[in-house]
Amino acid sequence: MRPPICDLCGRDAHGGDLVSFSDYEPLPKGMTGHPRGLCWFCKRHVSAAQALAHLDTAAAFKSLRKRFRWRLLADAITNAARNLLRRR
């Protein structure tokens, strides 16, 4: 199982939840890893992801990226600026 990090934005997903999409496939008994179609989401994105649980993972992420594209871009720019400032 992957750690609780939002699969959409990369933030800590504690307080969020796992969402299983229509292509969810549980792992065979005794196998370790992370099942296909099961994704972590932070508090900011979990309700939107749950509303798309009827879709397969690829279609859901396409819709989520479209919906949150400006916020994801702003977060990426902010993180890049923080990294640059830390190096000084």
C-alpha cells in the first residue's frame, strides 16, 4: 500500500481518504503492493474524486486535472519558488 499522499496534488492525504474507481482490482491474496484503481486524495480533492468513482482512473484524473488545473499550477509555482529561496 502506498503512503497517504494525494495522487492528484502530492499533499499529505491524512484527513482525506482512499477512493476506488471503476477499474479497481484488489490484489491477490498474499500479494503486497498497491491495487490498481485505488487512489489517495487529500481533504481538498477527496469529495470531487468520490463523485467520479463511477469512472475508471484515467478518466477520473483527466476530469480532476481539468477542474483543478489552475490550483495545481499555482501550487507547483509556489513550491518551485520556495525551493529556489531555500537554496539561497
